[in-house]
Amino acid sequence: MINSPYKINEEEIRKIPKRPPRFLTRREFLYEDNNFFWLIQKGVVRTISYADDNTVVCTGIWLVDDIVGKPLSRISPYLIEALTPVQMMPIPKIYWQPSSELILNYWQNTEDLLMARGNHSAWFILLNVLNWLSQRFAHRVSEGYLIDVSLTHQDLAELCGMTRVTVTRLLKQFESEGLISRNSKRIVLKEDYSTWYYQI
């Protein structure tokens, strides 16, 4: 699993008045609060919002050492959902502002996801999103790249901007084409498609 390339400055954090960490169980929500950033110390979360028709829009998936929080976003609602058991440290906005590197990391990951979804073909979108996930969460295994985060077909659909039925159909197609395999409900991507983002 790849952690954030930009580490939060521990010396800065030590100067901030301490608050108890927030613990979330899987699928628990943390609702928007413009007063806090959140440093992920354990686990994986996703950030979501809702379109006018109540469709879930996933704006990112974040892991240890990433910073999330409403002060980084203009969307509303801004919800943080735990995909695993999570521990997060609250950082009051009045005491700290993220470095330009941390903000850049946040927006680069968001842009990478947008580029992965930037195609008219559902086949390519899902494959690109799986590659995006592999860049963030994969372990190299003998079969390829094990995406080591538990996502339902509905989660993938919301990440891709598709229906669950389409994702389920395409995953079966990918398996039959030898592009992926399944490993204890995790997906193994057989090849590295990292160059596809900007070639399609």
C-alpha cells in the first residue's frame, strides 16, 4: 500500500492543542465541519457528496497520512465515510493550515481520479479507476496488483459514476478477458495501466 508522498510536519502538529482522536467503525459517517481538518492515522475513508437527484458522488479515497476535511472543499454536503475501522486526529483550522505540498497532494489525487473517469466508454472508465486504486492501495503479488481495500460493487459504481449493474457486468467481462482476478473479495489487476490516463 502506498502512503501519501507528503508527510505532515510532526513538529507543527505537536504545537497544536491536543484533542482526542475520532474513531469510526466501517461505514460510519463524519459529517461536514468547516472548523477541522482530519489527519488519517489508521484506516481508509472516502469523501462523498450528493448530486441534485441524490446520486452519491465519490470525490476521493484516502489513506494513512492523508488530510481530509471540509476546509479543503467547496462542495456541500461534504461527508467522510469510513471504509475500514478508522482513527483520525482532529486539527482545528484556527491553529493550523496545511502546507502547499499537502494541498497539492490532495488535489493531485482528486485530479487523477477525474482523469480516470474522463472517458465515454464505461469499459475504459472502470479499468482506469481500478488502475487508480492500484496506484494508491495495491500490493504486488504473483498474479499482478492486489487492490487491498474492500469495495463493494456499489462503491465502485459511485467511484466511477456508473450503475452497480454496469460495474458487475464489466467486472465479469474483465475476468473473462484475463484483465483481473479475485482474491478473497479483493481485485487483482493483472497489468499496470498507469500510462492509460493520458493516452485515452
